[in-house]
Amino acid sequence: MNVQPQSGVYRAMIAFLIPLILSNALQSVGQLVGTIVVGRWIGVDALAAISAFFPLFFLLVSFVIGIGSGSAILIGQAYGAGNMEKLKTIVGTTMTFTFLLGIVLAIVGGIFTEDILRLVGTPANIMDVTVHYARIMFWSLPVMFLYMVYTTFMRGTGDSKTPFYSLIVSTALNLAFLPVLIFGWLGLPKLGIYGAAYANVISTVITFVLLLWYTYWKKSPLRLDASVRRHLGMNKEMLKLLLRLGIPSSVSMILVSLSEIAVIVFVNRFGSNATAAYGSVNQVVSYVQMPAISLGMTVSVLAAQSIGAKQHGRLKEVIRAGIVLNYIIGVALMIPIYIFSKNILSWFITSPETLNIAHELLVITLWSYLIFGHVQIIAATMRASGVVLWPMIFSVISIWCVEVPVAYVLSYHTSLGIRGIWLGYPAAFIVSMILVYSYYWLSWKKKQITSLVQ
């Protein structure tokens, strides 16, 4: 996928964006259906168990997400420059590193699950269930990490369709396994909430194997043939560059995860109904975040390929197209969610008290994700050029100096209660916008942009 001039930027962006959004949506469908099934047919406590575990799991996968974003920048630039040898070095180094990382995190996470969940204040009535559910997910991390980075490689080369097709397969498998494992159909044992975890793990493993076969059959430049396998291992110089790009993104993701753990600690103080409401609101908000995050990834790929191909004049058009699409798509999603918010939340929740809490929280925070999306576009462009430290610093400031303190003060020391927690989100997004744009105009636009892959 090459960046095209003028209106062609919109066409290239939409062509890449649509499969990417659909991919992210499909990735969430299995979790969404699992949440609905768990919340409506197993109960609020089971839903609360999944909700309590999610921030911890996100913390563990955050590092590989950051490494993946670093590899996408390098692959985009190498692909834009037509340097296939360098591209395969990036693939081999990233896959080896993330697989080893997955093994370490699986062992550590599996051993210390209960201690960590106690540390974050998981309610006692859901502790045993949450621990069991968490350990199933932890042991799947090595394969899950490989699958995540492999689809990232494909998107870095401009191929957002193959990851989309693979997620159709993954989602179909997940939906097929979900009721069978939860309710014990076809003579299998009834696993309850744990069936949702096993369905996710099994579908991911099968899909990854099929994806490897498909890329080999299609003779993709990313297929694991001899030319890629000889690069498995960790090229010292490439690993240093990958970590230089990936670690700031990973630190940012980890600090976001830690802030969500801080938030769940605040939420848990209000009981399991509040915890379940938090989980259901996160499910709905994830679908609003999805286009914004997808646009950030699209802008990053287009910008990286432009830099690799030395088409620096296209960067301004890429940024403009990303911002315009963010507001068009965001508003189109938010209006129906505001209108039908209680109906949507009732998919997850049957308790009237929990539903009222979730509805109020959703109304408070939903609009601010337009600002979140705008920031994603600008930060993604900076990262594509190799500027990763400042976006990380701005993220840290907005989260830990704004979101968490605002959430703590308003929820603990005012009459707002749990509503005060959600006010921290728009406050953080606004501050982040101010910081990112200040750096963008005062420094980044004046820099000489060069490719990192020579």
C-alpha cells in the first residue's frame, strides 16, 4: 500500500481502515458475547470476576503491544523502502523476543495471580473464580503474543485484509466453542465462566496455525520460510532499535494499565455491583475507542511507509485525513449509543441497580473519546517518525498527574462518589490534547524527518 497524493490519501486510508476496524470489532465480539452470556446466565458475580481481572491481563500484554507498535514502524519504513532483507530481520527478532517474553509472563503471572488480585482489592466473594479464570489466560500468553505481533507485521506491510479474515475464523471458532464449553454441550464437562477463557484460548491457537499455513501458501514476504527462519533469534542491532521504539510505547501502555488497576481499586470500594458496571461500560466504550485506535494505527502505517519511501510531503495530508475521519466516525457511533444507552447496557446487566450505575458512568465519559481519537492521530504520526519518548511522557502526565488524582479526589472526598472516577477520563484527554499539540507545533514540525531503516 503506497501513499497516494491529495484525495488518494483518503482512499488509501479508508481501504486500510475498514478491514482494520472490522478486525478490531470481530476481536471483541467473542469477548462481548462471552460477557453477555456470563452476565445474563451465570450472574453478576461472574461478570465482576472477568471485570476485575481485565486490567491485570491488559498490564501483562501491554509490553508486547508496545513492541508490536515499534516493529510496525520499522516494517512500514522497510516495506516503503522496498528493503525485504531488513523486513525479515525485523520479523525474526520480534517473534523470538515476544515468544520468550510470553513464556516469562505466563510463569510469573500464573504463580502470583492470587497475590496480585488481592493487592488490587478484588472483592472476596469473587476471588477464587477470578484466580482460576486468570490462570487459564496467563498460560496462553506465548501463543497469543506471537499471533498479535504476526498480524501487526501484516498491517505494517499494508495488508489489513488477511488479519481481518483470520479474525473472522477466530471469532467463528470462539462463538462455536463458547456455549459448548460454558454449558457442557456435546457431552463435555460444564465449565461455566472458565469456558469463556478456554474458548478464547483454543480459537486463538487454531487461528494462528491456519494463518501461518495461509501466508506460506500465498508466498507472502512474511511467511515463515527458510529466508525468515534464518533470522529467528535476536539480531543485536535490530533488537536495540526495536526496544528504543517499543519500550516508550510499552511503558506508556503499562502505565495506562496501572492506572486502570488504580481505577478498579477505586471502583471495587463501591462493591461488586459497581465492579460489574465498570466492566459493562468498558465493553461499550471499547467499541467507541476502536475506530480511534484503528485510525491511529492506519496513520502510523501510512506515515511510516511515506517516510521509508521519502514521500515526506504526504504526512500533512495523512494527518488531516485521520483527524477528519476520527470526528465523522466518532459522532456517528456516539449518537445512537447515547440514545439507546440503557438498552445496550441491558445486554450485559439484569440488575436494575447495576444498570443505573453503568448508564450514569457511560453518559459522563462517552463524548470525551472524540478528543482521545484526535490525540491518537497526532501521536501516531510522531511515533511513525521515530519520536516515541515525548508521546509517552505526555501520556504519563495526563494519566498519573490528572486522571488518577481527579478520580481519587472526586470519588473519595466529594459527594460525587463513583461518578467522580469517570470524570478523570475527560480531564486526562483534554490535558493530553494540550500537551501533544504544544509539542507538535513548537518542535516536531520543525524536525528533519529521516527513515530509521537504512
